[in-house]
Amino acid sequence: MLAQIQTSTQLHFLPPPPLLRRRISISSARHRPPLLHHHQKFSTSSRSLRLTNCINLRINDKAGSASGDVVDEEKENACKQEKQVKRAYPFHEIEPKWQRYWENNKTFHTPDEIDTAKPKFYVLDMFPYPSGAGLHVGHPLGYTATDILARLKRMQGFNVLHPMGWDAFGLPAEQYAIETGTHPKITTLRNINRFRSQLKSLGFSYDWDREISTTEPEYYKWTQWIFLQLLKRGLAYQAEVPVNWCPALGTVLANEEVIDGVSERGGHPVIRKPMRQWMLKITAYADRLLEDLDDLDWPESVKEMQRNWIGRSEGAELEFCLVDTNGLERDNKIIVYTTRPDTIFGATYLVVAPEHVLLSSIVSDAQRKQVEEYKEIASRKSDLERTELQKEKTGVFTGCYARNAANGKNIPIWVADYVLGSYGTGAIMAVPAHDTRDHEFSLKYSIPICGVVTPDNVNFSYFEKAYTGEGTMINSSSSISGLDINGLSSKEAALRVIEWLEKTANGIKKVNYKLRDWLFARQRYWGEPIPVIFVDDTGEGIPIPEAELPLALPELDEFTPTGTGEPPLSKALSWVKTIDPLSGKPARRETNTMPQWAGSCWYYLRFMDPKNSKELVDKEKEMYWSPVDVYVGGAEHAVLHLLYARFWHKVLYDIGVVSTKEPFKCVINQGIILGEVQYMAYRDPDGNLISADSVDAIIEYSQERIADEKVMKSGDSFVLKDNPNIRLIARAHKMSKSRGNVINPDDVVLEYGADSLRLYEMFMGPFRDSKTWSTSGIEGVHRFLARVWRLIVGSPSPDGKFKDGTVNLDGKPSVEQLRCLHRCIDKVTEEIEGTRFNTGISAMMEFINAAYKWDKLPKSIVETFVLLLSPYAPHVAEELWSRLGHSTSLAYEPFPKANPTYLKESTVVLPVQINGKTRGTIQVEEACTEEDAFRLASLDSKLSKFLAGKSIKKRIYVPGKILNVILDTQNIEVGQR
Ligand code: ANZ
């Protein structure tokens, strides 16, 4: 489920269709009860409150008076007028017009047959989960960036693939179905339609003919096909794996539905219960997934997260023989995994995980009850809870001992949940002197601590804390085993111990991975059916023939859990019962479905050839378009999605379906957009305002929101305008409904237009950084677009209509104009290609500032600028382009190229004459204006004595050649021009 910004809880309450929904949300804003404090009800600036009312009225108008609201016509007209005055250029007409044009002309369609001699550019967004909440302002951030790149590359002559689709299987639609009886198909379709129209209203240049949804049988046919290929190669298998089982709800829960050991819905206890599951053997690809990371142009942080997730570690497996109460060796052994074989002499106890298979057989009768109770408690904790460093360690002695072969000592075996059953061998040798968790545990349960590594030249007290670093070996020699590693460095000692282990058959060298196989089954309805049947009499699992794909999800009206842990699909009796096509024997279909991650593992391939019914993707098309050149999405997908997709891609590579080892050449994470900065003041219990720097920890203050207009900046802090002694705190929060700081992109488009929203989201700050929303910021970029409009088209006449052609568009550009333009081209191109979109906009703003000072605005200059602007603000650019006399879209016009001649900072030595006599020279830019040349001459130490205090009669200036100043000899009064 990619790019799902809303949390799943919000999705339980799917809103009614857009119009109605907005009316509800807005009227609730109007009647919103005071939040924490009565001052807070003024939290929305009066300006945006007015706008909110406007929207409300407009919608009432459309929706009729079904709700009984009376439309106040006068108010509405006032509102409309106000908007008209505010509307700085007619984006409300331009934007729908060009969206229609692009749609009717299929401007952004990438044909199936293309000229493959041309270079390609595949730019992809992490496709969204179409949630009921609609688009969030976080979505357009990434989408605008990819759209700018797509538009630039088209204009640079690339074949561009820029598609969009829906990652539409998932829990929220199913939960909604359980609550309301609305089939997930209907909800999903409704949400997709809303998302699509919202995306279209932002002018993204997607090829909508390639739209796909993971929920369509034509699509998931191939998801199922990939599963069969994994099965064929032994990469899909079944295993008993613990799941989150909620006895009260009678269902298995997804991890995200379990919070602190209880169900998110209802707060019922959840336990870990082993159930038959499908697993995918991603571990077989661990090394390749690790090695191939090195060549990827991905954020270092994401690569590092993947490395940690895969978690390759080198160490050894050691055998510890169990001993009976008489100290004699038994047949059984405990095998432990350690990354520090050098510390073997310091192992003073062993720990097995509560789920270790040998636990029941080793535990003594005296300890059995206590151990069983401990196991039961541990079964309710997640691995995360168990391994949290800060959590107090717990454990129980098993009553059993094992022999440490290095020194022949018998050491106790404990069971403790800080050791996980799923990692290594599920057992450890505990070395309290050198491992922090073991140290804490031994202090608690009074187990001996024996230091065996000493930090060089330092006296270390192993009882105070563990020394976890490397050093020199001590206390590490035994005549019983003949092993002596004293005096060696930890590294040398580790190698020596492994040699000894292998020679004496007490252990082996071992590489381990944190990465686990991927649990690939969900006890859910709204997912891809797993294409496997089980023959009734043998129970054998058999893949269904590829020719029978897609195995369609059966219609089901009843989504509630079965109560037995059986997935809801088991209720589709006639679907479940089937016949094994090979033996003709009765069989049952698999009723688990695939997890949400399945469909997003390979969708980027389907976009290359979305309608192919014979193959997942045509070979030639794949060879041309692979890999994705730029993939943009949230950092939250650093591991799961990006790792799963890489795994599937490598399997597809091995079976010859794809031609590249990796799916995504470059990945970029966009930053988060936080809500508008809020200023808060403290009030003491007597109601007095208190400055933030003098709050006292023991007094309970109330916090009060201060309206933006009452705040000013003072140094590095914010203070109250009318009482600058009161310092405020400034905070930005993640947008959330509960905080009331969610910005709806639809509202922004309505007030400022899509181009302003696009431009603003790019201008907020560096693309990858987190940033805060600011209404004044969007007004700033909106004013910039209006300035561009006025410069080229003209200003609105008193009747509110816009007049064309008020600016002189004739004439040849001057050198200065060309320099200014080419600098802008250079900067904008470089910044888009470097995904530094904000600084690209600054360059265009500088250009427009300069252009306002020019007397004439030659058409060639204006046209070039419009092309530069078009990837960012395509609607206004198309409109200007057409008003400049073009009859077709600018989408495929060559993107301007900077001419290096105009980029050179060429300076010349300019002779300066005073009354015809050369008195000196100045160094100026070749295209320097007369004014600037004269100013520089006046500042020159040699020339200034001829000019100071003189009245000037005339100046003769030939750029790059000469400046001649004729003084007014009649008038020697001060008269500098
Ligand atoms: C002895 C020892 C001495 C260890 C020492 C560490 C420091 P990584 O690097 O993450 O692979 N370990 C092994 N299996 C475990 C399990 N199932 N649950 C919890 N901990 C486990 O960590 C490997 C180390 O983690 C191993 O090395 C083991 O403790 C512990 F000075 O063994 B060590």
C-alpha cells in the first residue's frame, strides 16, 4: 500500500461523496466547539474563514437545499465578488480548458509503438492507495516533482513513460465493508474515481491510457502468475508461523491492527498463535539484495536501512552439551549463534528463547510450572517489545546445565524472552562482561560475570557495566580444552576459536541474516486469491494451471470474521469446492489471500505494457523501458516495499522476464509537509501571559494559540506584537484531522489554482526536506504567476476582463536581455535535473523582476521564458503560449538550451574620456549599461577627480568600446546625474 498518507483508522469512516463531504466538513468547522481553550476558536485566520464560508455557499448552491440550509444569496454574491477581485489572473478558466485539451488530444499518451532510437525516460510515482479521505497535500509534492521531470524530458526529446495507477487492495475497504455492508469493490471504485479527478485537476501529465489497478483481474492474473513461478522454484512454501490471534474477535489481525498487545478495535487481548501460512523465501536472495545496493543511486539512508534490515552478520555456531545433575554429559546439545566467538571463556550461562524446540525436554520438573507460565506471558509480546533495550529483562532458570567446551565448566541454562526464537538458533551463550543485555540480566539474577576482553591500557570494572568493544584477550586459556587465546587481539582470537571449534567438532563458522522469509498470506477477503488447491484426501497443495488464471476473487456479501481463524473466503462455499484438474479428485481452494504488498511488487513493469493478455510484459518493451529512471515516494517505504519489489525483480530476472538486475535506478524520497506553524503562548493559573523563556516546571500553565497577525519575529524567536516581552513557542505538527490542520488540495486549487499549488509545493523548500505549510507562501507564488501573466498578457480592465497585448512584443532582444534569459535557462535546467526545484523557481522569479524593468519585451524572450515555466505551471504556460500565437500544445516544444556565449562573465577594459581626452579605464561587463559604466567611472579613484562636483552636459557611450563624458563648463555647480 504505497503513499498512503492517511492512517487506517481514519478510513473506518468513509466520507460521503465529495460535494456532500465538503459541506459537512465545512459546516462542522463553522460550529466547531472551542478546543482546549476559548481563544483557540480564532485559530483560523479571518481571511481563510471567509473563504471557507464561500465554499460552503457554493456547494450548497450545487447540492440544492436538501439539507435544509438556506442559501444566503447576498452573502454568496459578496463572496463571489470578493473572489473575483482576489483572482489575480483567470486560472479558473485556463486550467479546466487546458486539462480538457490535453485529455481530448491525448497529449501525454505514450504510444505502444515508439521510435526506440530515441532515448527513454521512465519516471514513476509510488502509486497511491485510494483512501476514502481523498488526496492529501502530501501527494502532489512528489507528483509535481515527477511531472516536472516528465515534462522537461519530453521537451528534451526523450520518450517519456509517466503512468499512474492504484494500489487498491487493502484492509480499510474491507473494514468498511464489515461496518456498512458496502462491497469493497464499490468503495474502491468510488475512491479511485475521486483520486483520478483530483489528480486531473492538478494537471499532471500522466498517460491515463495506461492506468492500472491491482484489484483488476487482468492485473492480478500476473501477480498470481508470479506466485506460481515462485512456487515452481521452491521460493514459496508453507510453514506454521505465529500470527496475531484475537480470541474475542475470532480473527487474525494484521500487525497494524495490534497496539500494545491488544486489538486496535475493542482493545481485546491478542496472542501469538501458530497457523499454517505461505512464506516467500526472500532469504535465498539476501546476499544479492545486499551486494546490488552498492550500485544504486538511492538515498544513502535508504540503502543503509536495507542493509540493516537484511542484517548480515558473521560469526559461529557453537555446541554446548547438556549435563545431568551428576555433571555427566547427556546426548542433547544446545547450539548457539554468536558474533563474538572470542568471548567464549566469558560465557557464564546460556539462554534459550521461550519458543525453543528443546525447552520442554530440558526443563527440570521443579522448574516446569514456572517455565510454562513464563512461556505463556512471552507469547503475548511482539518481537519488538521483547528486544527493546530499555525494557527490564526477565527470565526463568530451566533447572538444566550445559558444558562450556572451552573451559569445561558447567553453566546454567535460562529461558528469557530477550532472546528471539526466530533469529540465529534461538539460543545464545551469554557473556555478561561484554554484552549489555546479558550484563543487566546477570546483575538481576546474580549470575557470575567474567571479563575476557580488556580495553588496551585501561582498567575496566566489568561489574559496573559491560565492555562491548574490542581489545586484548585475558582469562582465556584452559588446559582441559588446550585452547589458549590470552594476549591475542579480539579479532585474532575469534579466528583462532573458530579454527578450534571446527577442529574439535564443537562448532562451525556461520553467516546469519536478520532478514526473515516473507509471510505471504493474510486471513482477509480483499486481496489476490492464492492460486493453489488442496486435494481433499491427501491434503496436498497443488498449483492451479497457468491457463486458469486469473483466479477471480468470488463475490461475497458477508465479510465478518469466521470466528475460527479461517479466512472469510472460506464462506464462499461453491468457490472453495473444486476439482483437481489432474486427478479429477475433489479439492478445496486456498482461502488465504496475498498481502497488500503483492500488487505493488511489480506494477512498474505492467505500466510498460498494461494491456498485454499473453505476457506480464512484452520482452522488447521491457528491454526498452527498464529500469525505472526515477522513482519518487515517501521514506516510509525504505524497506518493505522497496525490498520486496527488488526481490521479485531478481526472481523475474533469473527466469528471463526482465533484463535488468534492479528495478529502480534512482529513488528519491520527498519530505513530509507539516501543518502551518502555530504560535502558542503560556498563561499561568491566574490568567497572566508568561514568556516561554520564564516558564517554571512546577507550575501548570495553559497553552493558548495566538493568531499569526499578532506575532512578530524578534531575533531568533517569536514574540507578541503588542507585548514583545512575551516569547511564544512555534510548532508545526503533522497534518491530522484531530489537530484540524489538514489542508485540502481541492480548496487550494479553488482559491489559487492548480499551477499555484504545484509551484508552491515545489517552492516550499528543498524537495527532500520536511517543510511546513504556509498560506502566505502560496499567496507569494500566486502573485508571481499573476506578475508573469500581467507582463505578457496585460492587466485586468475595470470590468474585470483581461486585456491582451498591452506589452510591446516586438523587436530584437538586447544583449542584456539575452544574458538574463540564458542565465535563467541554465539555472532552471540545472536545478530541475538536480531535483532542486525550489531554486529553479527563484531563478524564474529573478528573471521576471528583471523583465519588469525593461522597456520592451521581445517576443522571442517571452516565448522562451514561457517554455521554461511550463513544466512547473503548465496551464498558464499553455495559455500564454497560445496567446503568443501558437496553435498547438507546447508539451513537445524543444526545451530552451542555454547559449554559453551569454553565460560568460565577459568583461572589457573600457576607455573613459573626459571632454574627448582619455583620462583612464574601467573594467566593466561587456553588456554593461551606460548608467552602470558612468557610476563605475565616478567611483574610480583616477577618474573621480575629473568628475566630482562637475555638471555633466552629455555622455557618449558605445558598449564595450568607450565612454566619453562631456562636462558642462558653463555650470560648475554640483550636478551629478
Ligand atoms: C555472545 C556474545 C558476546 C554476543 C558478546 C554479543 C556480544 P547480530 O550482530 O545482531 O547478529 N544473539 C544471537 N541470537 C540471538 C537471538 N535469537 N536473540 C537475541 N540475541 C541473539 O547479534 C548477534 C549476537 O546477538 C550474538 O552474539 C548473540 O550474543 C546475540 F560480547 O553471543 B552474542
